[in-house]
Amino acid sequence: MKLYYDGVYASDYKWSSNSMPFRTPAEFATFNEVHEPDENGDYQLVGSDTNVTIEWEKEDTDSMASEKILKEYPEWKQLNVIRNGSDADKAKMQTFIEAVRTWANSTNPDPWDGTLDSITP
């Protein structure tokens, strides 16, 4: 993802990296907090920087989609369904995986708008 302050590129982070400073909108809100020193030199929260925007990159949304799929269907479970699952089990898994892949391949998928979370097996 790329971060922009007032429309100017500031930095980028990879969703899959350990250095990602936030993973939820709530964490992003605290990331945007603006602190200023008071008369004692202690930093106090004075607001948030509302001019910060995120541009999601394909690599990030693909990582999120992969996490979503593997959370519901880890590889061992996928193999078991393919090998021993009923036709209904296979169809359920395939429908779920295709829905997540469709989200990831859509134009400008937003992981925080709730659409990815709403996809369930």
C-alpha cells in the first residue's frame, strides 16, 4: 500500500511484511494521530491528520485474499475436500474461493469497506 499526505506520496508498506504499522481502520486512525508538545514538553494528542490516503496495491490485496482463503480452507483442508469431499463440499469451497478471487481481481478492491469480510463459505 502507498500512503499519501495531501496527495503527495509519503511511504509504502507491504501487507505481508512484519513492518506493517496498521492492519485495521482503527489502527490506521491511531497511526494518523497528531501530537504536539505542551508547555511541559509532554506530547498531547491534538487531532488526526485527515489528509492521509491509502492506495492499495495488487500485491497487498492478493495477500489479503490469500489469508482469507487459507483461514477458511488451509491447504490440507482443500486437499481433503478435493479428495474425499462430497460434491456439495467441493462446490461450497470452490464458490468461496472464486468469490474471494473475484474480489481481489476487481477494480480497486477496498479491504476495509467490508466486502471481503462479508464473503463466507
